Amino acid sequence: MALENSDFRTPGQLLAALLDERGWSQRTLAIVLGMDETGVSRIVADNRPIDAKLAVILEDVFEEPAERFLGLQKTFDLARARFAARPDPGRATRARLFGELPIAEMAKRGWINAPISGP
């Protein structure tokens, strides 16, 4: 049975399915990876992100492209960030208002309170 991309929303879900497909426990994967079982459990629970190095290792173990793990991780991270981010309706308004103004010069002269960077 091929595991389709649309079947999973997180890298942990994909990893859990790959373990199930092989009949492996998290302990078995921990032994194969040479890491502690708690670390594997955190990855499967999506409490530890999959970075590029781990994605390459998982690619070697499961013969699944590292890009698949990283793509799911990126999508999951963005979803969590959007959920946690506070909406700021004024942000778009400020971007339009200040977009064409010489903000750095106005801040330098003390006309507005804004952080100044650069020379």
C-alpha cells in the first residue's frame, strides 16, 4: 500500500504510518536510529520537529524522500504559527500608509517613534 501525500498533515502522522506499515514499534525505530525512545516518541507526537539531517536519515530508513518529511514539517510549522499569531488588522493599514513615506528620515528627525537601523 502506497502512502499518499494527502493522507498526512504532520510528519509525525507519516512516521506513525510508516512504523505501522512495517510493524515496528517506536522502540524498534529508536534502536535503528540509535536514539532514545523518548526522542522518537516526541517526533511521532509532533513535539520535536524533523530537521534536514533527520529527514535524510529517515529517508535512508524508510525509502521515503526527505523532501516529503520536510514539506510536511514546513506546512505543519506554518499552520501552528498562523494559529498562534495574533491578527493585527492595523498591520496592512500601516503598510499602505507608510509604504511611500520616508520613514527612516521621519524617525531620524524625531517626527515619529520608530526604531532606526543603519547609518
